[in-house]
Amino acid sequence: MPLKFPLEAWLLFRRKGPDITDGASDGERPLFVGMSKAGRLTGQELSDKAVWRLVTRASCC
């Protein structure tokens, strides 16, 4: 059954992903985190400006 909204898909993916925040609950985990040049998640929350840039770039292509 396909998900209706991309946010639902992202939240489902995030819930199943590895915990990089030392056992924090879903409400405490950031929605978007940074990634190193090696492709590893940093666990550091992205700023609202960084998320805005990513969403803007993804929506225009």
C-alpha cells in the first residue's frame, strides 16, 4: 500500500533507521541530520536554512 504523503514515508524510514542519537525517543530525534563526506550520518541537527535549501533544490528538478 503506497503512502500518500512524502513526510509519512520519511518518518517511516527514519523510525526504521539506525539510532545515531544514543537512544533518544522519536520526539527528541531531529528530522534531518548532517552527513560527512564519507557518507556517514553525523547526528548533528541541520539548521532550518539547510533543510530549506535541500527541499528547494529537490523540488525544482
